[in-house]
Amino acid sequence: MSAHEAAREVSPAGEPDSLERLLYETCEADQLGASAWRARALSAASEYWRASMTGHHLDRRMRELVLVGIHASPASLHAPGVERHIERALKAGATHDEVIDVVFTVVGLANHALYTSVPILDEELEAAGVVAERTAPSPAYQAAKDAFIASRGFWEQRRDLIAELIPDYSAALDRLSTEAWRGGPLSPKDRTLVCIGIDSTVNHLFEPGLRRHIRNALGHGATAGEILEVLQLAGVIGLESYITGTQVLFGRE
């Protein structure tokens, strides 16, 4: 048996969740396992992919929606992965509205940086003796804050400072952060699992948000098994280096 044939024995290309199947669609298959080393690498990568993609707690639709969020998040924005997992999510039964719910939900992730940067600016302005213009809380702001808490189940206190210093931006951010939660097609549990995925990736790892989303997911009925499978999916993005590299080397023209 050749090295290439041995690799196919380990991870049959016909399996829906086979990494080999994905690579055979875009690469010269004979090149992927053409040496003993390549075959072993392919076998190890395929086994890791399958272990992450074939759990028993999340259904295929939910796994793919989590992966859409992970690849579409501002911290990792990876267009080939977004395209791949949207296609797979739709084939698994997700609706277009559910996909939009995911990619809309991840937009606010970039504002996690404001929780650090705005307080730093405030401290440095004070140290420099600069008085920044502030806006006192208004009834409209309190209503928006109450709406956020009602839909999201928590409040980040540093948002109060953001509202004082950049009120128009804060109002737009509050609407952005709650729109999906007030009527999007995903259940709160499923949307929270998506949020756990994006907050646990290696290129974002945001502990305060991760703790909140895990707490909220448990409150919405998520199980430890479901959350652990989301965390596994957050790790599988490491395979994108291998996938991209082999596609560059052996991609079909």
C-alpha cells in the first residue's frame, strides 16, 4: 500500500467531515500524500479535523454556524473559511437569515478594544490636565442601557465611560449590539454559543466576554458538552495554515 493510499485509509475522502475530501476538491490529490512525511502529516491533520468536527453534542448546522462566526470575526477574518462554512451551514439546514444573524452578531467584537483604549485615554487626559467634554447620562441613554441588559443579560461598566465621551457612537453601538438579540432568528442559546466561539479563538481570546457568554449559555440551557465542542471548533482554525499551504503548493489550476 502506498503512503497516499494509507492516508486515505485513515480518513476516507467520502466522509462529509473529512479534511481529505475538502482538500481533494481543490488540490492535486496525488501530491498530498506523495511522500511518507506528507502522508503522515495529512493523516494527523485529518484526524484532528475529524475529532473537532464530529462531536455528539452540537448538530452539524450549529457546528457550521459557529465556524462561520469564528472565520468571519474581525479578529480572524478569513474569506475562504467564511465561504466554505457558509456553504456547509446551508447544506446542513441553516437559513440565510441565520447566517446573517451570525455575521451581524460578530460585528461588535471589534469594540472590545474600546473597553481598554477609552479608559486609557481618559487616564492620560487626566494626567495631562486635559478636560474632555463629557455628556451626562440622559433618560434616552438609561433606556438604551436597560434595553441592552434586558436583551443581553449583562452590562459592561466601561460602556458608561464610552457613553460619556462619545455619546453618538455609543448609541449606535448599543443598537448594533442588541439588534440581533431583540429579534434575530437564532435562539439566544445558539447565538451565545457563537459568541463563545469568537471570544475563545487564539487570535482574540477575550476572557471577560468568554466568562459572560459561558455563564449566559448555561443559563439558556447549554450543556458542558456543547460548550466544549465550541471550544474545540475554536481550535480547529489552526488547521487553516495547513489547508492554505497545501492549496498554494498543490492547488489545481
